Amino acid sequence: MDFSLSEEQTLLKDSLERFIQNDYDFDTRRKVMAGEEGFSRENWKQFAELGWLAVPFAEEDGGIGGGAIELMIVMEQLGRGLVVEPYLATVILAGGALKYAGNEAQKGAYLGAIIEGSKMGALAFAEPQSRFNLADVATTATADGDGYVLSGHKAVVLGGPSADFFVVSARTSGGPRDADGITLFLVDGDAAGLSRRDYPTVDGLRASEVTLDGVKVGADAVLGTVGGGHAVLEQVIDEATLAVGAEAVGGMEVCYKDTVEYSKQRVQFGQPIGKFQVLQHRMVDMFMEYEQAKSMMYLAAMRLDEGYGAVAKKAVSGFKVQVGKSGRFVGQQAVQLHGGMGMTEELNIGHYFKRLTMIDTTFGNVDFHLKRYGAV
Amino acid sequence: MDLALTDADLAFQAEVREFINTYWPEDVRRARATSSRFEESRGHSPEVRRWIDALNERGWAVPNWPQEWGGTDWNPTQKYIWDKETAKAECPQLSAFGARMLAPVLYTWGTDAQKNEFLPKIREERMIWCQGYSEPGAGSDLAGLATRAVREGDEYVVNGTKLWTSGAHVADWMFCLVRTESGAKKQEGISFLLIDMKTPGITVNPVYILGGIHSVNEVELKDVRVPVENLVGEENKGWTYAKGLLTHERTGIAGVARSEVQLARLKRIAQETGMDGGSLWDDPAFRTRVTELEVDLEALSVTELRVLAQVAQGGAPGPESSILKIRGTEIGQAIAMMTIEAFGYYGMPYPEQTLIDNEGPIGNPYVMPTMKGMLYGRASSIFGGSNEIQKNIISKAVLGL
Ligand SMILES: Cc1cc2nc3c(=O)[nH]c(=O)nc-3n(C[C@H](O)[C@H](O)[C@H](O)COP(=O)(O)OP(=O)(O)OC[C@H]3O[C@@H](n4cnc5c(N)ncnc54)[C@H](O)[C@@H]3O)c2cc1C
């Protein structure tokens, strides 16, 4: 049993920590968010140079062959910095689908570009009616000559506005919620018939409603096997669930530590509010929630690295249940204990609270993952 | 013990409903409830103005005030019916700072001149007030306030900074706690002043809260000259007046009827939200949690009735009214959170107003107002005496600890 990081993992962690510390303070983030794209291409270039965009990809594809633990390390730090660059969308979601299902030609065309930072992607899997059910796919892909014609509406596609390409789930056969019959397609961002409505999200990211209206793609756009997309999606989303969970753990760490600091400085009734025992206990609770979430994060990452199957799925769902509960508690209490200051746009705390709240409903809320945990 | 409504009560209820349907009809209600403009949803559209004018014409604008100043002769049941019905229809209320917080101080301790000048304008919502209590260094510990007022002839000269002043950017006047004497006890030496926001020396700076909402401000007061006739009651007794007023703030804050509306909306949204071919409402896990909230709310509702009954028998709401504030805000926050959860991924979009104006909302039209309400609602357990402070009050004043 060993919970310590290897030397390479420590180096990775250090490089992210340095970036967050030196180049991504709260003001910088705010400026970046106010820009047209809502993130910084400069930062993205730096991510590429530092090798972060290569983390989860195999060495033969130009990556560094990292696994779930490396992804966890990256996302935990990005979470601490509340980083808005679309790492999750491009590297973990779109990149993940390519990693697991792409053929040599597809990997050649996309992974290298992702790794060097020249292409961004997004995974368009959710639909207005689907909630968290990955098999609930109403978007259709109809065979047309050698290729397919795609039509449908993809909901809240994270990283959609900056995506050069999309990985789209569409139904090639089967009933509305059959796991079989879902196929993944690579679709160019400027494909005829694809339109997006872009918007900011409440937690500082960017997303799109993507409409596919008779989008024609060739047979070479099929990612993986025809009808076999669901299994790929499930694995990618599980990895992404670990990722947002790790992001939340990073956010919780900042929330509890900043709250402790604040409580030592803020004086009311002639003493630092941290002297009030009721607040001390509350902060202890925040700390415990953070630690519990961290334990489940390690478990999920290690299980995923052991191999993808029932045990890993269960660990991921267990982690997400814990993150949902802990993240909410820690975020809400951080705001509460900061008083009015916690409510302001100008302090970081409220922004962590918003992100933690939205992570709860990303890739399945507590109810969803409790059910899944019990079922697998 | 008896909960039944009499025939007279029922007739009154019908009268109230008809009035509401005439002046605050269904389409206006919906437009306001789905408005993504938070500030607007609190401000004065022509529809709101019409409603408030109608209230005044009918004599129903300020049911709780003494009759000589425009209050009604309703019994507690009628007041309860009124509150319920207006909340159910999400009728706009008079600005609480004037009508619910300042007015009781004025009709209890104000001079005749103050009553005559201010009460009618508050009742008709022709004068908007803000509450200048909190300061950077005086939040929960309000008595630690440092804004000073020094008497010079017929005027007070006020210097200091107020923080978190809701609506200061739209207010005509501010009621304000200032230090007039550095007494032995910090609660002594505080006075209650009425300040015209147009007085030279006042600067209002916006403070944006989560979601980019502008509702609170910092108010700087630099050599602001206030005529002595704007002092309420006696000098150095302001704390007593303000404390009475805070209890009023506390009962109103339970928001039972408002939570009932939000809960009904949450159920409707769950019914309209797809899940596995059916709706989210079919999900036993979600449904159980909503039902739990419903039971919590019912308990609170009866607790509130008990407090109101006590008030009706001539008692003032005592320290137990803190229960209403604590549980009311907890339940309100939980409902808002669950509604966001119900939206699933569609809880995330937070488009600019111009995008909504041009292309309509993204997902359910209730998403934006719910999100803004949820974010703002986090403050409900912080202002009006934080929930921690309320628990301190209960443990001390009720439990004797
Ligand atoms: C949206 C909003 C609108 C507002 N509108 C107004 C307004 O119109 N006018 C106005 O005057 N003020 C207004 N306020 C201010 C509000 O009343 C204060 O925020 C509140 O009194 C808390 O003070 P604080 O923010 O300084 O927090 P602090 O007092 O610093 O409290 C920080 C934390 O410490 C806790 N704490 C403090 N003392 C104790 C204790 N003894 N025991 C246990 N816990 C304790 C608090 O509960 C809180 O969790 C508003 C605030 C907000 C957020």
C-alpha cells in the first residue's frame, strides 16, 4: 500500500503548482475570462510546452503515457487555480474518445494537434432530454452513400465555442435509450449544417448548444465501431468524472484553507471569528469533508489505473457521491463563514462555490451515482 | 385549537383573489417570474406601479401598520390569508426597507413631522429607502459601528463608510445608525438618523455580488450635514429602536409562502424535466428529497402560525422568532439548490442579457431567475443577523445558556 507520488508525478504536480502560484492568480483569471474566448490562448500554448496536454496519451501517439493518477494530479491543481482553459473538454473528453476509439489515421490527424495545442475539441454527448443517461441519444446518424447524415441537438457542450472539432454521439440503430446502436463521429467545427449557440456558464466556463441539421460526414468520421459508442462514452465519462472530482478536491482545499485564514484575521466582537467554537467545528467539518473526498479520489484513480471494469466504475461513482456532498458543504460554508465578503464577485470564494455547485451536476449528481454505485 | 376558516374568512379570501387577478394577472406574474433581469424583478415596471397604486386605492398597501397611518382592521386570520394569497401569486411587495423596517420605528418613535412627511410616501412607494447599518468593521457585531455624527448647531456632521447597503444606488433616503457618543458600552451612544441621499458628501459605489448582480453598495459619507430634526427618537438611543426593528426583519425573513411557491415550481420543473424516457419527478430518490423539504416547510409554516398567534394576543415576537429565520433561510436555500439540480446540465448556462433578449433563454426559462435567486439567496443566512448569530440568541435568550 502506497499513497505517495512517484518522482515523475511529483514533478508534474510541482510544475502545475508553480503555474497556478505564479501565473494564474485570481486577477489574471478574471482578465482571461473577460476576453472574447473566455480563456487565454497564451496559457494554452504554455500548457502544451509544459507537456500537460500530452499527459493521458500513449507515447506512440506523442503523449507521455499518463494514467488516471496523472490526470488526477493535473485536475486537482487546475481546480485549485479555478482554471478556465478547456483542458477537460479538449484533452479528457474529446481526446479521451480519440484515445480509446480512434484508429491510426484519426489519432494521427487529431492527437498530435491536441498535444501541440493547435487543435481544440469537445465531446457532444448530452441532449436536452438525456439528463445523465449516456444511452439516451436522440440525435440520428442515417447512412448516406458511404457516409452518414447527422441531425439532432446536443446540449451544454463544454468547450463548444472554441472547438475545432466535435466528437458527437448519434444513434445509428436501436430504440431511444438502447446502449447498443450509438456511434461516435468526428465532426469538423465548420461542417455545413452544424451551428452553435455559444454562452458563458455560471461557473466561468464556455459552452454551446450544438445543432446538427443534416451534417454530412464520410465513413472515416466514425470513431470506433458502428453501434459500439456507448462503451467508449462510458469509459471517457468515468475518466472525466474522476477529473472534475479532482478539480473539486482542489477547490475544496482552497476553500477550507482560505476560510481558516480569514477566520484568523476577521475580527468581530473584539476577537477573531476563528475563536468562536461553533465556527471552529464548522471548519473542522469542512476539513474532514475535504479529506474524505480526497481519499475517494485516490481510490477512484487507483482503481481506474488497475483496469477499467466494474470495480473501477464503482469507485468512480463512490467518489462522485462523496464529491457532490462534500463540495456543496465546503463551498456553502466557505461563503457563509466569509459573511458578506463571501458573496462578492471580487473575492475568489464565491467563484469556488459556484464551480463546486456545478460539478455536482456534471456527469451525474449524487442520486445518479448512488444508484450506479449500488447497481454495478 | 382550530385551523378551519369561517365563512367570513372564505368570503374575504375570494375578495382577495379577485383583487389579485385583476391587478396582478397570470401573464404579468409569469413574465416577472421568468425574467432573467434580477434587478428588474425587484424594481418598478409599469405593472408593479399599477399594482401598488391599486393597493393604495383599496387601502391594502400596509396591512400591518396602525390604522391611522393606512393599516387595515384585519384580524390575524385575514392577514394570514392576505400574505398567503399575495405570496402564491408572487405579488410585488412594497420595498421592505421603508414599509417593513423603517415605518414601525417611525410610527412608534418618530415625531409628528416625521410621520407626516415620510409615512404616506412610504405607503405609496414614492420614496425608496435603504438601510445604512453595516460597515466594513461592523457586520455581525453591529454595535461596533464607527460612523460618527457630531452635532454642530442645528446639524449633525456625519463621517464614515457603510457597506452592503442594499439599494443605495436607487434609494432616495437612508436610515442610518451612527455613533454620537463613545459610551462605556458600545450599544450606548448610537443614534438613528434619516439621511437624504442627495445630500452633498455622499458617494455610492457598487459592490457586485455573485452572478454579477448589483444590489449592494458601499456608501461613503464625508462631512454630510443632516438637520437635527432627522434624528429619530432620542440621541444615543438608536440601538433600542434598531433592535426592535431587527425582530421585524426576522419574522418576515421566514418566507414560508415564498418557499411554498418555489417548491411548487420545483415540482413542476421536475415533472417537465426528462429522465430515462419519463420525468425526473418519477425518480424516487429525487422525489423523496423534495418531499422531505415539503415536510420541513410544513413544520415551519405551523411554527410561524404559532408565533403570529402569540403576536395577535398582544405579545411581541420573542427570541424564538429566530427559529423562523434559521429554518426559513435553510429551507429556501435547499429548494433553490434542488431546483438548480433539477435542471441538470441546463443549470450551467449563464448567457449575457443581450443574448437572452435576442435569442431567448437557453433551456427552461426559469433557469436564469432560479440561478440568480439561488446565488443571492446564499446571503439570506448572512444578513438580518446571520444564522450563527440567531443560534447564539436562542441559546442565550431561550435556553438560558
Ligand atoms: C446581499 C446582502 C445584502 C445586505 N444588505 C444590507 C443592507 O441593506 N443594510 C445593511 O446595513 N447591511 C446589509 N447587509 C450586511 C449584513 O447584515 C452583514 O453581512 C451581516 O451582518 C454579517 O456581517 P459580515 O458580512 O461583516 O460578516 P461577519 O460578521 O464578519 O461574519 C462572518 C462569519 O462569522 C460568523 N460570526 C460572527 N460572529 C459570530 C459569533 N459571535 N458567533 C458565531 N459566529 C459568528 C458569522 O455568522 C459569519 O458566518 C447585507 C449583506 C448582504 C450579503
